[in-house]
Amino acid sequence: TGAAANFVQGQILPLGSGKLYALWYADGALAGKKYTGSWGSQESIGATTAGVTDRAPSAVVDGSSDIHLIYVDSSGRVQYVKRTDSSGTLEAPTLLDGAAGNVYPVISRDTAKGYLYALWISSGSQITGKVYTGGSWGALSLETNTRTKSRLSSLYGVGSSANVAWTWTQGSASPWDVKFSVLSTSLGSRTVDTSTLQ
């Protein structure tokens, strides 16, 4: 990217046949490039707040090499964007959460069914999300406690929706607690605590 920015985060996605797609956050600008033996032109994905580390895009790729990504815009809203590989076009953003103050967006894909799971930390410090099973996005019920949370991450791809899993830190001061959770409802308690501090 060549951006002279203090806040740069990136991700690279395999498209198959030696092709790649790189996307990044560079001090507020969201962009990407496709590699097909050499790097193509830079594509503008969107923009968000500069000088932060909690709004960068998170992306997955499907069997058609189409890219699905989410990010938090400068108003704190969660946006979903699809890039169609065959045409090289980026669709207009789809609003997943219009409330302000959302952070740490992540996305996972059920590789068996093609479902998409978008998660983020809301302004109320709850982990919330939506699932796309074809046609439209539906609500997910996740972590509802309101203890301070940060640094949310999730698995890139899973073979079953029951295996969608995520981790985050919890607490407002050291020592922080690290939490792990999984979507499966067959567990007695799906959240694993590394301690009982928070």
C-alpha cells in the first residue's frame, strides 16, 4: 500500500490456483488488491476512523473465490461488503448494525453450508452478531453480559456451524480475563473462562 500510517492492519486470502487477495486498514482507509502473478490495481473498499485498531475489516473467501468482509465505519456501524471475483466488483455495503459504538468486527464461514457468521462487540460491551444463510441476515444470540470486552477474534472457516468459535479479552483493567466461546448449544456452558477474575 505504501501508506505512511501508524495504524496499519492487513489480511490475505487464498483464492486458489496461486491467486490471492490482500485487504487492509491504513489509518482509516480500507482497500485491497488481487494477485494473479502480479498485483493488480488498488481497490477502495471503504473508510472508517483513523488512528484506531478496532475497526479493520475481517474477511473470508468462498468456493467461488468471492470475498465476504465486514468492517466498522466511522459512525460505529457494522457494514458487510461482498467482492465478486468473476467481475472484480465490490457491492455497495449492507448495514448489519446501525447503532454507533461497535468495534472489533470479525467474520467466519461454515464451509459445509456456506453460511456466514458476523460478530462484533457492541457499544454496550455485548458480543452480538448476525448469520447469513441465504437471502438475508438474521440475528444471533451470543454473549449478553455487559462487562468490558475487547480484542474479539474468530475462526476463519469451520466445517459445521456448531463449531463457529470466538475469543476475546474481558475486563477494564489488568489482570484481564481471556474468554473462549462456541456456537454449539449442546454444551452445558459454551463459554470457557481462563480465570474467575472478571
